[in-house]
Amino acid sequence: MKVATWNVNSLTARWPRVQEWIHRHEPDVLLLQETKQSDDKFPFAALTEMGYEAAHFGQGQWNGVAILSRVGLSDVHHGLEGDIEARFIGATCNGLRVYSCYVPNGRALNDPHYDYKLRWLEALRIVLSGRDRAQPVMVGGDFNVALSDFDVYDPTAFEGTTHVSVAERDALAALLATDLVDLGRYFHADEPNYTWWDYRNGAFRRGWGLRIDYLLCDGATAARVSDAYVDRDERKGEKPSDHAPVVTEFSW
């Protein structure tokens, strides 16, 4: 089975690229973030024609998360407790419980949005720690946290900012401590594998990236995985998202 996660930074702007990517890679499950669409605008009909069921939690021009599946989709859950924004959706696809997550950015360390980010990550940890450990699970999305300095092209450039603070990293580590494996780092321990590059200053060309998009899964599922990788080429070309897809393949 092939599962991927991708912050598309507006499905309206990126829909042709998403369609092409799906036709080219044929994921069984695709987790999307930042769709920036209402449920009414989401392309359910077009996806059905492509062979995919879909669940979407939209919020108009902001946020928005989705799960696309060609292997079945049931038991859909929208949102985290106490959060009104469209940042979290879960479903079961062919026996695998999947979650698409768009973690708040945080903005600045002294901004109320930073506290919201930490509360959001704690709410996610509670969901994951209370899960049925016999149920295979895959958690993917844009976490807006670089887990270590190795996940940042230049740690000194981010001193005193969000995405790299101790509290954020501890919150992400706490998710992993619920018996989850960071597939990107597990399979590529010695490669930066950045997933995001700023649109400005030629960041992609210069290699100025961050690894902030992740696929996390339980240990039994990780043992079935043959690879997990970043589709860096999708960051190239005309009107790309600033994020690249993260993909994993495993026997199922």
C-alpha cells in the first residue's frame, strides 16, 4: 500500500498538479493539508471519477484537511476536542487508521497562536495515547515543527523563532513517545530530507529547507514499510506548493 501526505497550499490553486501527481503515483491513501476550500467547493465528484473516496474538513480560504482513498474510507472523525479550526481529520482505510493533521504555525514565541499550537499538539497526543494499540495507525501532515537541528538548513537562522523551540520539539517528541515511528528519519537517518522551502530568496534552489512534514506510524506497520521518501521534484515547476509530498510504501 502507498500512503502520502502533502500540504498543497490551496487545492484551488494546485488542483491540476494534484490530479497529475495522483495519476502518476497512484497512492492508495493521500492525506492533504491547507486545502483552503469549503466542503462545497471540494472536488468530490472529480475524485470519484478518479476512483477515490474522500473526506474533507474545510474552512473556506483558511486551513482545511482531507483524506483521499481508493481502498475504502469509513469511520470519519472531524476535528480535535476544543478546536474549531479545520486542522484534523481521521478515517479508516482498508484496516489502517489514518489522520491528516495541519498543526498551527505558532507565528512567534510571544504570540497567543504559539500557545494555541502547543495546546493543539497536546490534544493530538491525548488522542494518540488513548488509541487502541492493536489498531494499525498512520499519522501524517504538516506539523510545523523541525524535530532537531538536523531538520533545519541553518539552525542559527531560526534562533528565537517558532518551529525549532524546545517546547515545540518536546511536544512532537511526545507524539512519537506514544509508540510511533518517524518513517522519514527511520529510513533516511543521514539525509536532511527537507519537505518545505520558502518561496522567497531562491530557497529551494539554494537548499534552504526544513523538514516539517511527517508520516508517523505504529511499530508493527513500520516493520512492513519498504521506504519513505520526499518527492522533491514536486516542489519544482510552475506554481508548486511550498511543501513536497512525503510518501511511504509498505506491504499490506
